Amino acid sequence: MIATVGGIGRLSYAPGTWGSLAALPLAWFLHDLAGPYAVVLAMVAVFFAGWWAAAALARRGGAHDPGYIVVDEVAGQLVVLAVIPPDALLYGIAFGLFRLFDIVKPGFIGWADRRVEGGLGVMLDDLLAGLCGALVIYAVMRMGEL
């Protein structure tokens, strides 16, 4: 249930996208409830719970990063959402940036995806994709463009 985020990962079409989308209302709620630090805390909790769940599945002998594991997308998306206020436009941009970095896997994101094994490997590339998305959106916001 953790790895599939309550079964979202079992959706037949684009489970990673659905997993990323699941993070949006969660982050909005947490930000409204307790500010950006609540989103960061949730991201840390999801990351470690996902690491544990993905490691348990890896020990069973499954694929390296099967598509039905989407907890990594939730954690990575939360990274980007932690640096922005709740705003529909910003959330849309954050969603797009995260998905772009997660799918394309440039540079060290791709390296982490190919080289880091087990539960950490499942989670790390998405965390790095989220970090890249966060850096881009934060830089654009600082320049006053958003």
C-alpha cells in the first residue's frame, strides 16, 4: 500500500503521473495547515517510508524500479512543491518540471537511476528530479518572472 500509494500505482495508464498528481492536494493541504516546513516534513517521511517499502519489494526479487511503485513520485513531487506557495499556476509548473526531469533523467538523475540499487535507488532519482525542478522554479521566482 505504501509503494503503490494506496493502489494509485496499479492504474494501467501513466501510474507515475498519477502518483505525482496525488502529491498536489497533499502539499496544498499541508502548506495551508502548517506552512512549507510541513511539506518538507511530509517529503522526508514519504521518502523514508518509500525507501523501506521499495527495499522490501526489491528483496522479493522484483524489477529494479517497477512502474507500480509510485511513492517515489510523491516524494519527488513534494520536493518541488516545498519551495512554492499554494498557487494553481505554480503547482502546474512544478508538476511539469518534476515530470520532465523524472522522465528525461538528465545527468546525475540518470546515473542514480542506473547505478543505485534497491529501495534507495528507486527513491533517489525522483528525489534528484524534484531537487532539479525545485531549483528551476525557485530561480525563476527569485528573478521575479513568476
